[in-house]
Amino acid sequence: MKKLKIGWQKYEDFIEKQVSSPIIESMIDKMSQSQGGASEEKEEYIEQTYEVEEEEEASPLMIPMTAKFYEDMSLLSTYDCWLGHTNFNITHVIKQELDKVDGIEILKVCSRYRFFIGIGQMFNFQDVRKQIEENIVPN
């Protein structure tokens, strides 16, 4: 029988990892290069022809921020947010046990092996973590 474990990840680290992923950085670079390249080509064209009807201003690089991103930022500023990664199924019974733990203000089961908790400001993560592990991971 395998030993049941919970691994903990600070939620802001998780968000930072998503925002600074190589794919996102590559997309931002390509967007900025395409905008920069277009304005440089336009300037060269204007210099060569000397005829300009109306010069367009280069638009700033816009990165869309979703409602989910704003929600995540709000959670981070209000609660001490953590992801729990497990090597066992998070069943309905386990969710009920998590609901009983003092200090957990927000609980979301994200997947079969992952849950999110937001800990209230008057509670200490180490105490909440210990109570969670005692309640749902048998010795």
C-alpha cells in the first residue's frame, strides 16, 4: 500500500509560474516584434514617398486580462492561498473533512488530485496544514 501524501504549493507561486511561462513570454515577444516591425516599415514607407495623408499612432502592446486573472489577484490579496496536491483521490468524504477544518474560508476541489484553500487572516497556515493532514491522511 502506498503512503498517502499531500504536497503544498503557494498559490501566488502557481500564478507566477503561469504568467512567466516560456509560451506566454514567446507570445508577448512576437506581439511586440510584430507591432514594432509594422511601425518601422510604415516610417520607412513615409520617408520614401513623402506623401502622408494621416499618420497613425503606434498602439501600445495590450495583453488581455481575464476576469479569472482579476479574481485570482483578489483572492491573493484577501487570503493566504494554497494548492494541495495529493497522490490519492479527493472524495466527497475528504471534501467534507476539509470543510470542518478551522481557518479554511475558501475550499475548491480543482481536480481528482488537487484542491485550493484560502486561509482566513486570523489563522496560521502551519496550524491549518497540520489539522488537514491529521484529518485526511491516516498515519
